[in-house]
Amino acid sequence: MSLNTEKSEEIIQKDEEPFGLGCALEYFAEVDEVLKMIENLKSVVHDQQSVYERAYERYSFILGQYQEQPHLLDTHIEQLLDKFIMFIRDPSFSNEVKHVTFKYMFVLIKVRGYKIIVRHLPHEVSDFEPVLQLLEVQDEEDSETWSTRYVLLLWLSIIVMIPFHMSRLDGFNSSSDTTQKTVMCRVLDVCKQYAVVPDKCRDAAAYLAARFLTRYDVKEQHLASFFDWARKLSVMPDSMVFVKYGCLASVAMILKHGKREDLIQHAPILLRWIINAEFKNDPGTNIQKLVYKNIQRIGLIFLPARVAAWRYQRGSRSLMANLNAGDHGSDTLSKTSSASEEYAENGENINVPDEVEEVIDQLIQGLGSSDCVVRWSAAKGIGRVTGRLPKELADEVVGSVLELFTPREGDSAWHGGSLALAELGRRGLLLPQRLPEVVPVILKALDYDEPRGYSSVGSHIRDAACYVCWSFARAYEMEVLKPFVNDIAAALLVVTCFDREINCRRAASAAFQENVGRQGTFPHGIDILTTADFFEVSIRNNAYLHISIYIAQFEEYTIPLIKHLVDRKVEHWDIAIRELTAKALHNLTPKAVEYMVETVLPNLFKKTDSIDLNSRHGAVLAIGEIIYALSKLVENQNSKVDILLGHDLIDSSQNLISNFQERFYFRGMGGELMRHACCDFINKCSMAHMPFHGNSVIDEWLKLLNECLTYDVANIRLGAVHALPAFFNEYYVSKSQQDQSLVINKYITSLSSSVQVARMGHALALGSLPSFILLPNLRKVIDALIVATHITSDTLKWAESRRDAIKALTSICLTMENYIQTDFLEEYLNNIYTTFLNGLSEYTQDNRGDIGAWVREASMSGLQTLTLLLAKYKSNVLTSELVTKIMSGIAQQAVEKIDRTRALAGKIFYSFIHSNPEVPNIPNKNTLMDLFPENECELINWNSAAITFQKFVKLIELPAYTYNMLLGFVCSVGGLTETLVKNSSTCLFEFFKSEEQEKGLFQITHYCVIIYQIFYDYQKIDRITIPMFRFLCQIMGSGCIATVITDTNSDFPKKILKLVQLELLGCKNIYKLMDGIDLLCQFIQIKSEVCSTALVQLSILLCHRQSYIRKATSSRLYESLIVYGESSTIPEGNLDEAMNLLCSTNWEEAIETVKPIRNALCNLMDIRVPVSKKKA
Amino acid sequence: MRILMLGLDNAGKTTILKRFNGEKIDTISPTLGFNIKTLEHRDYKLNMWDVGGQKSLRSYWRNYFECTDGLIWVVDSADKRRLDDCKLELFTLLKEERLAGATLLVFANKQDLPGAFSATELQEILELDKIRTHHWKIVWCSAVTGENLLNGIDWLIDDIAARIFTLD
């Protein structure tokens, strides 16, 4: 028995291992176990259901592991099958055991594949009759035993290959005795019966049909009638889908395995059937695929196979053969190839029936199917059938495929066409003289990207086009492809760098590699493919911004890459691509300065007039980036950007935004994009030092930026904020102080706006100002920002504007770094600190949850920035009192609820401890250094609750941190998230236990006092009290403060209970009440008046006006009496009766009904009966 | 690789197969039906199909032709009376469409028997030089002693490997 449980545990363990072992296994390790399992099969089947099921699951789990490398089973297949077959042949085995045996066999077949297994099944004459009989007695509709029928059908399919005339198996003379069915007819019946069943046996039946009906003796008698049967059945109007499928599948199998000469007489009829049948328009993938598979195979029946003349010329793939051939290798090759060529030439005289044309037509239709699976099948078909056609006709097929590539055809046709071209190319059927036509089509397909709604179609076409290029690499001689190499290479590299989809970039990279390797004529091939390999191109940013630059250094590719970006990607439908395009153009500018100035920029300015919003947006972004890139170049050459750009482009830039204003391009939905782009444009022009100083365009730009600051889309505000520093730096340095103050005053006024986003935008704007503007107005700005962080009754929920004000203060501190010693009065600094520290206690909530966390995070970052700056420049401000507040505040954040906040707090806390120059006055710094060693903390995952809690919990013992740390832990331990509660509580409880062991009861009492203090300080503040309830409940239940609560001298329980009672008084929050009940129950374990008080309180709740509360109270009370009943104040003799009363009463009944019971209960528990206060 | 082994009855096909497979060869009776063995040699997986060679079975050979990469034709070099028959069957076989392109290895078996024709003699008698449609080679061997079997198989594998993996 114990063995059994061990085993089951192991199963569970194994089950939990991640699936997808890849190819990690090396051999069939469990073979003995599996063999034993098979041997035990008989006893297992007759055992309990659960034993059998467990065994079966274990068995299929073991074999399932080999699904991805089934060949490892090969050496043992024979052995396994022998055992199975023995069971099946043994007449003493019950049918039940046999069914299970077949079920086991199916698992093996599933893993290894039926084609392999079928070869190992015995195929003696003596097997024929038993297998057939067994199959005949099966119930076709029994859904439990389908694997039996499947395996038997499969088995029969190898047995019917025996090379004897079937009539010899009959045992009677069929010509004289007509009463008995011949074996042949019986097998045929089985084929027909199972070919159209709805379960998997259908597949095996099709295989059996193919093997059976193509037999020399059977085909004469039955093949024609079988085809008739399938044709008629499949077109009957009431045939189910799976019946049609079965018919098509069987026919397809026969066409595959049969001998061409036998089938050719049936081919025309079959073709007509397939083409005219109603199911041809069936929308299902399965039927469609079979339709085209059949058409393809019928086509192949019409044409004799040809032996490819070049099959030995493709370079020998066997290393050994090459080495052995030595110097004579080429001789033998040439000799043999002449022989085969002779043979191939004979093939040119083949006679092509008219139906072939029909077949090709149909397959080309299939290429345009809306179903990808069907297109693939059709493309393969085109390749195979064309391979058997004489040259001229094959070329005609290529012509028809090429006709698919017109703008009128949909994307499916383009995709199918590309696949077909690839298949043709791969087989060497695209004649070199066709290349001038094919290559332009493929280049277009590589570029195919048709917008549709908010996305586009075409990635599958581009992917397929890459496949075509890949196939070219393998199909053609170097000389043939040479004229097209540059075009193909450039187009492939464009896709490699700039395709939106990862699969296309990878496909293009692979195709390029194939071409470099096989053709060797691709310019700079090796250099490029080592940089732009399959893995490198997987990250889009990398492909756009780095790989493209590398490739552009080769002059063959520079212009094609840039041209593609400008023509196709600037106006791309995906905004992320447009932004990347602009950045890529920035990076590419140094490679083609003249081209950018003379061609690209004028072109882009033209696009800014476009009615297409995407085009305008992309163009503006791109212009900004290119101008900025050009300015960086001229700076190095001590020249000026206006000289390089020339009058026209400068004018265009200057008028760009006013043109947009005139055309109302900043309005409506599209306006947002244009604003975003223009903010960026202004930013880039400012950085490029465009010569607009003192020009009216400056005022216009500022006006636009100011407008954007109050826009309610965050990205646009940020865009403007981002542009402001560069803008002021460039164009406001020379302005008068008055002008500067004007701007500042306007921003300050808006800080007290009645619109939150206006406050947010302007706060950040003030924070982004450069130091020369800030300096004269420093006091004004800081004061205004500090005021903006205050919570007022109107702005209760505006945590975001407070966050932005705090961020602004932080960035001002940074901007003014050099002035901290001189211009930052201590008064400012203290005010800023107060603001930041206040920010740590912001816990605003709205329907998005704890939005105060943003403020707390911003404040922590502010504290970090300012404190580290002061440590460097003005450490005297950092008094012990201040630093203690900072450190304990941040430490508290490091043990609170939100992972992200905790992580940030942890990092900041750690940065203080190890800062250089040192932050002075950190309390207990040495202990902290030991707790947070530098080398370890660099690598810590600060997001992991399991790790960080363990570290911070130790801070509780340091007096400077105790209060804040416990406050933080109250929130975490009393939190809602399971992992958080688990991690924080285990850490805390373990810490308490070790503290008690090391330092004794005194220390724990001390902590309890502080916990009480926290509770006392936060009375009636639900944010703390609700977690506090859960916290107390947990900690009392955990036993780690047991010594304190059972200490009769301690008044801790009593005081806490008092607070709990106060909290519950008049409480209407049902969740709080429930937590309160749990907590009250914890007091039962304390044998003192506390217990009675808690019981009184609970008995009040037993008659709460909400029935749910009554019920919950009763069940919780019952549970705790089970655990703590003995240690409570309830008289021992009454305990059982009290519990009985509790659980036998339906507390959801009316109060009047339950009240007497409650009162009786109170008497039993030896407490006073609560009397409800009379309402005045 | 799928390899089909054919030849007249009593040529020694099953003996060769059993030799390859390391089985005992003292209890071999005429093959009534067919055998399939999967062998591994030089990292190639060889699926060997051996079909009985009795006259009555020959019309069923066609069932086994598809997907054949290599054909092994086994000749009883000592059975001088039936060499004409042997030649006829071989050339009929080579016309078969589904065997087009397959590599042909002729085993001149039973070289251990006295009076057996040598491989060169057989090449002439069977008019192998007339074969233009297939790569072929004749190799002497003795299935009973196991001599020279490996040479033949190695050549067959090399020839198949040199062209395979290009078309489906």
C-alpha cells in the first residue's frame, strides 16, 4: 500500500514537469517499466477503475514524452508489439482485456506514427482470418472501443499486402458456392463501412482501402465499383460532412498508392466528379484541401513521372561518398548524367491528355482560395504536376501563375501565386528566360502591404516571396541569376531591416543567407549576413536602428534602404513603425547627405500636404529627425545647417506649422497626431539650431506648445514638455528677462487651474525649464509647485497633478545642481523635503485603485535625487532628524502592498546606504550595510516579495525604524494578494519567533505596544484598520505572540479588544465586520475577561440584522470553539452543548426565532445576555 | 531509405536479409509472403522489403514498388538453367514506372558453391550493360558466408545518398 502511494506521488510530480521537452531525451529509458505495465495489463483491467486509470495515464505519459523524438522507441517497437499481439491472439483473454490492449497499442501508434508501426505488425496468412473476423464483430458505434477498430483496420492494411490471390483464402470455391461471402468482399465491405465513420477509424480505413483496392486481383473486380460508390455517396444531398470527407480521403489515398496505369482509366470520371460536385464550394478547410489534393493526384495520374536530369548534379550530400570518389568523382558524375539525360529526353515526347489543362486550371483556382492550407496544397500540386509536363507546357503554367499577380486579384491570390512560384523554382521548372518577368513580380510581392481598416494584409505574401527568393538560390546557376542579384539582394535586405513582422524579417534574412551561400554573387554578402542573422533581426528596434545602418554603409544598398523608408514606411499605418522610420532616417542621414537634402526632404515636405493623416504625421517626424541629423553633421564641419539646407527647405520648415494651422490640421482626432508630430518637430528644429531667432515663427511655436500642455492626452502633453527645454535654450536665451517672466507667470497661474490636466502639463513644463530662466524666478516657481502638491477639498482625488508637481520639483533640483550651494536657501530645501515626506503618506484611492502610489513613488524618487545631491554639495542640511524620517519612510514603503512601489523603495533605500559621497546621519548605518551588502544587492530582483521581505523584516529591531516597519507589515500581512500575504507573514512570524528566543519576552511585548500604538493612531481609518484586523488575526493565530497574549499581566489583549469593539461599533462595512468576527474569535483562546468580552461581542453579532453575518458568526465561532474551546472561559461541561446548539441552529432564520437560542447559548457560555439599546 | 529486394525463388533474398539482421540462417524456408526489416547502417535507416520469388507471387511484386529508393536483384549464380528467366524478370521490372530512378544493385549470390558464374560472367549473360535507365552495379557475394555483402550495400547507399533529398 505504501508503495502505491509513493508511486502516485511520483506520477503527480512527473505530471507537473513542464511539457515540451524538446529533444532532451537520449534513449527509451522506461522500456522495462512499460514492458512490465503491459504484462500486468490483465490484472490491472480487472482491478478497480482507479487503478486501471492510473496505470493507463502513467503509460501514456511515459510514451507521450517521446512524441517529439519517437525514433528513440524504434529498437523496442518489436518487443512491445509482440506482447500486445500475444494478448490479442490469446483466446483465453476476455474482450475487455483485448479492448484495453488495443487502447494501449493506439498510444504507441500515436507517438510513433502509423506508417512506422504498421510495418511491424505481423502479416502472415494465418493472421488474415482472425483479424478480419475480430473486426467484423466490432460495434461501429461503440465510442469506448474505437481504438480497437482503428488498430485492427491498420493491421489489416498490412495483411492485405500478402502476395497471394485472395480466393485462396476463402476455403471454398466462390464460383460454385454463392451463398458465402468471399474474403475479398468481406474486406471490401469493411473498407466501405469504416471509410465514412465519424471517428478516427476513417483514416485507417482510407489507408486500408488504398492498400487493398490497388491489389492486382482486387482492382480488376472492385476498383471501378469502389470509385462509383464513393462518387455517388459523396454527392448525395443528405451525406454528412464526414461522409464526404471519408470518400474524398479514400479516393485520395488510392490515387496516391495505386499504379498509374491502373488508375488512368478512372481519372477522367474522377476529375469530372471532383470539379462538378457541390462539395467543391464547401467552406470547410478539410474538404477543400482534399478536393485540391485529389485534383492534383488525378493530374499526376495523367502524366508519367520524369526522372530529373539533374538529380545527381546537386552536389553530393554524402561526405563519405565525396571523399571516396576522390579525383574521379566528377568523371562518374558526368558519365551517369549523360545516361539519365538520355532517358529524360525521351520523356519529352509524352502525350499530354486534354484533362491536364483542366487540372492546372483548377489548381490555379486553388491558389486563390481564401484558405491558407488549401493554397499550400494547390501550390504543391502545381509544382508536382508541372514537373511532369514537357518544357513548353510547363512554361505555360508559369505564365498562368504569373497572371495571378495583378492588382485586381486579392491578397490570397498573391500569396498562392508566390507559393506556386517557389514550388516551381525549387523544382527547376521556372526557366531562366522567365526570370525577367518573374523577378519584378517577386519584388512587388516583397513589398506587398495593403492597408485594411486599422491594420494591413500582406505579411503572408512577403513571407512567401522570401520563400521564392530562397528557392531561386537553390534552383539557378550563378550566371543565370546574376542580372537580378542587385535588385533581389536590396529588396531582401529592405524586408530584413524594415518589415513590421518578425517572421518576414527572419524569412528575408534566411533567404539572403541562402543566396549568399549558394550564389556567392550577392554584394558584401558574408559581411551582411553575419550582422543581420536570423536572431539579430528578431528585435524590430535593432533591425531598424542598427542593422540597417550597418548595411547602408555598402553603397549598393544605401539608397534602396532609404528610398523604401520614404516611399513605404513614412506613411505606414502603424504609428510605432512611423516613429521608428523617423529614427532610422536620422541614423541613415550621414550615409547619404546629398540624397537626403536633394531628394528625401523635398519629397517629405510634399507629403506634409497629403490628405492622408498617417503620411503627414510620418513625414513631419521624419523631417525633424533628418534636419537634426544634418545639423549634427555640419556642426562637426563648422558649418551651418541653413547653408546645407538652402532657402527652400528652410522656408518650408518655417512655414510648416502655420500651414497646418491654416488648414485646421490640429483639430479633431487627427489633430492629436499632428500635435504630437509637431512638438517633436519643434524639439528637433531647436536642437538643430534652425535660424529662426527673433522670428514670429517662434511665438507661433510657443503658442502651439502651450496649447499642447493643457491637452488631455498624456502623450501630447509630454511631447510638449519634452520640446520646451530645447526650445527655450535655443530661442529664449537672448530674450529679455521680462519675456521670460511672462512665460513663467503664465505657467504658475495655470498650476492652480481648475482642470487637472492643465495643472499636470504646466507642472511638468515648469520642471523642464532650463536653469537660466529658472534662476531669477526660483522662489516663485518652488513655492507654486509646493502649493500644487497640497491636498485641498477641491482636488481630493488629483493625485496625478500632485505627482507631476513633485516630479517637477525633483527635476528642478537636478537642473539647478550647480546652484545648490549658492542659490538654494535652506528654507527652500526644508520646504521641498516636507513636501516629499508628506507625499509618502498619500494614499488617495479612486476607481483605479491606490493612485496615491504614484505620488509616493514620485516622492521617493524626489527624496533620492535631492538627498544624493545634498550629500555632494550641502550635507549640513541633512540632519539626523531629517535623515531618520527619510530612511524610515522609505523603508516603510519597501514593505507595503504594491510590488512596483516596493521595488522602487528597495532600490532607493539601498542607494542611500551605499551612496558616494556618503549620506550622513543614517541611523544604524553599519547594521544596514551588513544587511544590504553591495555585491549582493546589485543582483537582487527587487520585485520579488520573497527576497525583499526577508531583508527588510530585520529592520524592525532597530528603534528608528520599528514603528514604520510594523506599519508597513500591517498593510502587507493584512493585505489581499495571496503571495504578498504569504511572503510577508512568514518573514514576520519567523522574525518574531527568533527575536523571542534571542531577546526574550520583553522584546515581543515592546513590539506589541507599538502595534497597539499604530492601531490607536489610525482608529477609524479603514485603510489601516481593515488590514490591521487581518494582521492581528493572523499574528494571534500564528502563536508567535502567544506569550504576550496569555500573559495575565499584559493588558495588550484587553486594550486591543477595546479598539476592535470601537471599530465595530456601528460598522456597516460587511467585509470589515467579517474580518472583525475572525479577529474576535481569536480572543477566545485567552482565558480571562477578554474571552468573555469577545464572546459577548460575538453573541451580539449572532443577532446581527443581516442574516449572512449571523450565519458567518455562528460558523466561525463553532470553528474556534473546536480549536480553542478548552482554553476559553466557557465552563467545560457546557462546551459540547454550546457547540451543538451553534451548529444545529439555522441562523439565517428571522432574528425573533434565533434570539432565544442565542440567549440560551449565552447562558451556556457563562456570559451576560446582551440587551439591545432601546432606541430613543 | 526504402530498399526492395527481389529475385527468383531460391536466390537467397531472405538469407541475405537475415544475415544483415544478425539472425540464424539455418532454418530458412521459402518465403510465403514478405518480410520487412528496419536496419541502421552508417547512420542511414534502411527499410528492407523482401518479397517471395515464386512464380505465383511475382505478379504481386507491383504492390511493393512505391517510394523505392533502391532495388536489390538477387541472382543464384549457380542456377544456370534459369538465368534466361532471371534476365527476363529483371528487364520487365526495370520498365516499371514506379521504379524509375531507383538505384539497382545486382547481387551475384552463392559464390561459395562450386560452378557458380562470376560477377563479370553474369554481367554479360544478363546483358546488364544494356541498362541505361538506372544506376546499376553487380557485386559478387555469398549470403551463407556473408562475404562481400557489405560492399554491395555500401555502394547502394552511396548512390542513393548522392541524389536523394532533392525531390519529394
